[in-house]
Amino acid sequence: MVWRATPTGRIEVALIYRPRYHDWTLPKGKVEPGEYPLGAAVREVQEEIGSNVVVSYRIGTVRYVVDESLKRVTYWSMQHRAGGFEPNHEVSRIEWLTVGDAAGRLTYDLDRTVLTDFASTPEPDSVIVLVRHAKAGKRSEWAGRDEDRPLDANGIVQAEQLAWLLAQFGPSQIYSGEPVRCVQTVEPLAAALDLSVTVEPAFSDENFVRKPGRTETALLALAKPGTVSVVCSQGVAIPSLIDRLGPGIRLSETRKGAFWVLSLLDGEVIAADHYDAP
């Protein structure tokens, strides 16, 4: 669901016309082999309507049957930031319409359901991306201080992959707990965006166990309007913070390299989306 705000503050969403099917629908496409689903969504939007976007929250997933095959499509809210449309072999026209006008133009009821879900969900005024550090080998095989344990070869690859994924949310600031493996996980992202990594001791497991309230306060303090913060932490602090802050989350387990996107409005978490490790 690609949207933009007009100079008067009106919200418009992008619809596409596909001459092959003679329909008006939402931008979407297929995940290529080995492709991360969110990466596929960003790529397809760019290919179909030429938009460079910043990803916000996950709207949801719809399922339907076509020619006896089950299709599953996941939608995100994405803000158009730049780029322009050029007709291509799949899409001959696009229209930027208000939600009301878009509902009348869409061909399919399922698309109208997605549009309704988008319209009924307030756009967050800040976002916190909470990522667990990438793989760092076994603690039992590291002779030094645990805080100094670095990423292993797999973790270095994960950190590079995470850099591209996390960049899609448009981070403006990057924080990390004290362990070296946490800092190393977000260093490729910082390099790609020309940002610095701020080390905050409150985001380490050790400090969370001692003073969980302080860690929660430090995290929520980042939720200033217009900001997107990436925070790298560990396997005790992150699930516990999700349990404390996530609205209706049933499973907060977070594997190494996985992350949560917390959408906030007026300092309150209104959505928490989990993303598997790349």
C-alpha cells in the first residue's frame, strides 16, 4: 500500500492498471527464489510504479485461490519518497487517489479489505526497530570476556544482509548495547547510511536483568515524532521488552539476526511486527 501526502496533508494511495487483466489493483508481485519477502515487496513496488519507499508497518496477509492454486499476499504500508512512474509490460497506468476514491476504483473486494485495514490503522509518528545481534559462535568456545565475543563468519554475512533490510525503514539513528557482537551487527547499516552507532549500556542483557525498567524507559525515550531508530540488543532483553510493550503478542522469541518493528503513536506501541533472520 504505497501512499503519499499532498501539500495540503491529504493522503493518496497508488493503484495500478494492468492491461493484461483489465483491472485496477494494488502493486504486488512474486517472491523470487531465495528472496526475503520484504525485499520482494520493495523491489516489486519499484519495478511496477517506480517508487522509492520507506516501509512502515505490516498491514496483513490475504489468501485466495486462482486456478486451483492458493495465493498468499502480504501487504505493507510504504510511504512514497521519490521516483516516478513509467509504463511497463505489466502496468500501463497508475492513479494516486484518496482512500474513498480508491475504494470505488479497485476491481477486487480483497483489495478493498486491505485498503480498509490501511485506512483504519493510524500511521505511526515514530518507529523503533529492535534487532537481536547476528550469529557469534558458541559462548563456550570463546576464551575471552563474553562482552568481547565477535560475530562469526555467518554473523558477518547476516549483518550485511540486515543492513539492506533495516535500511528500508529509513533509520535516522542507530543504537547498540555494549557487547561487541551487537555493535558489529549494526555497523554495516551505519556505514551504508553514513550514520554513527551510539552505544547505550541499558540495551545489554546484563543491564536489563538488573534494571528492566531503565531499559524500557531508554527504549521509549527514542520514540520522538519523525524518528526511526534501530536498536541492537540481546536474547534476554528483546523478548522481555516485547512481552512488556507488544500489543497482544503471543510469541516473543527472537532468534539471532531477527528483529521487531515497533510502531508508536504518542509514545505508545500500536503495532509490533516480527521479521525472521535473513
